[in-house]
Amino acid sequence: MKKYKKDTDIVHGVHQTYITSQDLVPPIHMTSTYHFSNAEHGADLFAGRGSGFIYSRISNPSLELLQDKVALLEGGETAIATASGMSAVASAAMTLAGPGDNFLSCTTIYGGSYALFQKHLPKYNILPRFISPSAATDPAAIENMTDSKTRFLYLETPANPTLDILDIRVWADIARGRKIPLIVDNTFASPYLQRPLELGADIVIHSATKYLNGHGDVVGGIIVADREICTAVREHYFNHFGPVMSPFNAWLISRGIKTLAVRMEKHCDSAMQIAQWLEAHPNVSRVWYPGLTSHPGHETAGRQMEKFGGMIAFEVKGGIKAGRKVMNTVKLCILAVSLGDCESLIQHPASMTHGTYSAEERKKAGISDGLIRLSVGLEDPADIMADLDQAMKQSASE
Ligand SMILES: Cc1ncc(COP(=O)(O)O)c(C=O)c1O
């Protein structure tokens, strides 16, 4: 399906296939159901024969455009758009594993995914195993955490919120050896920076709420995989649990993706500049950014990502007390969860996105109480630095 270079596919890819009029932009298909041409046509579609739409919980042209587009950008066969990133994670996990099975995830992942794995899947006797960030770079340690009941491997890289980097090829080799799929949550990188399927992963998941949409006005998710896996997700979970994306949200995300290349370039360049500046700042005790040579995953990130992303974590001197003051004193950066938007967003993982972890679990995951997460927006980086600088100075002077 790939026809052009990446930046061109980001703008044009698949859109023209969905245009049946003289419009530049395909319309939003706001319809819940579809008119069958006759009873036989309806019966055929229900039996999986012929082409056409049945009902928008199952499929809709606006969703198909988005699915085809993200599949194209990720280098996957097909995709499923979901109501949220969380429903993408849940749909994949609940399709691949059943009662009595286990799966292996890294300890450091988005707090909502951690809660799903740790608190909810065990109710269905689907049991998570968590590998610590340090062991997750050791193939023997990963292998040792799996057995004949392990149904999939799951990782985030860069991980939320510590920006840990895991070697996708290493995890993919282990998954292949065990004949189980590797799921990679590619939310922090986006397909512009990293394409896990090309590195051996089997399933890519996104919170499309973030960089794919990029404008902070939609919640959505997507699963990219081969047809066999996507059909299984639809049949075993999705069509009947029903976490479907609305056509309007699909249209907005497809529109957002058209500017992914320019947005990611700016997010990455500004984040690199801000991370270097933070690392040299007298009020900062530590910075986590994969683009810094001080980051333990710098080399791996350089191999599997095209740039280092727009997310930074840092700790100010004075720990959580000082950090809280910084978050309360910023004027330009917005104190809010989520990421990948035009606006710079700042938040406190230990009490917000990762409040689903106990204090002990956070310690194991390397999420310190003083860690602040910054999603670098599209503003002038000088203004972001000036804002952080005034906030840190004010916090230090109190
Ligand atoms: C890495 C990652 N995966 C998944 C999710 C869940 O996505 P959503 O909020 O769209 O349900 C998030 C949300 O922040 C995330 O950061």
C-alpha cells in the first residue's frame, strides 16, 4: 500500500480512496446503520460475504479511513479504531489471554494500563507478571519470567512516565521464540519516530488521544496488527463489548495526523533543547530524556527511534514539595494530564497519572515522588524555558 515517502503518506495516504465527490476532505459518516440493497445483501454481509457496511459499532467509513491510514504509517496490515487508548489495550489483552493464562509486562507503563493489568484482568483469572525496568533490558531475565501459559508480551517504549527505553528487537525475538505476540504501546513515539512492527513486534497500540490527534480535543485509541489478529480482536472482544470510536472523533484524528510530521519535528527539537537546558539548571536534580547521553537508553533509542520525542521527566531540588510549587507557579505550561498536544502540559505522575500504583509499586517502577512530567508543546521553546525558570526560581526562594 505504501506509495510515497513518509511525510507525503502522512498528508495524502489513503484519503483519496475515501473521496467519492469533488471534496478535498472526505466527509464524516455520521450514521449508525446502513441501507442494505435487499434482504439477501443484508444476510450476505452478516455471513461475512460481499462488501458493504452493517452497523457502525462494527464498521464505518470514517473509521476505516483512520484505520487504513494508521496501518499505512505503522507498516501494518490493518487496524481497529477504539473509543480510547485504554479500550485498545483492554481489547487486545482480553482477546489474547483467557482464564488461567498469564502475560508479561514491564513494571513501568501508563497508570491506567497498570491498573487494568494489576487490578481488573486478575478478576478474569488473567494474571499479569511485571518485570522491573532494570531486568527488562536483560533477555535471560525476560525469558525467565515467561512459561507455557504466557500468552503475550507487553511494553511501552519510551515508557510513561520515566521515558525508559526497551529494545523492541530483543523483546520481539523472545516473543517469536515462544510463538506469542509482542504488543508495543507506541503512544509516546508515534509512527513518525518509531515503527515497532518493522522491528519485529506483532501489535501496536496507541492512545490516539495524544500525538496522532495532537490537538487535545479527542479521546481515542487504535490497534494495528495483521488481519488474523485484528479479526480475532473483533470477534472475541470488540464487536460485543463495543468500545467503538465515534465517526466524528475518527475524522478529527485523521485530520490531526496530516500535520504529524511537522508537529513531531517541533516537539522533538524543542524537547531536546529544553532537556539540555534543564540538565544544566542549578535547581534541577535529574532529567530523564532519551536524547541526553546521560539517559541509559540513549543508544537503543538512537537505533530504534528517528528522534527522541517530545516528553521529558525531571526532578527539582527539594523533591516533591519544591516540585509541587513549580507546578503551581507555571504560567504558560498548563497543569494537566495527557500529552502530545500543541500546548505544553505539566503534571505529577505519583499523584496523578500513576496514582494507580502503590508507593511500593512506584518505587519498583522507578517513579519517584518528586518526578514531574512535561509534554513539550509547540510554543517557542524559549518561552517554555522562561516559564519553567521563573517557576523554579520562585519555588527555590520560598
Ligand atoms: C502510553 C499510554 N497508553 C495508553 C493510554 C490510555 O489512553 P487513553 O487515555 O486514550 O485511554 C495513555 C494515556 O495517557 C498513555 O499515556
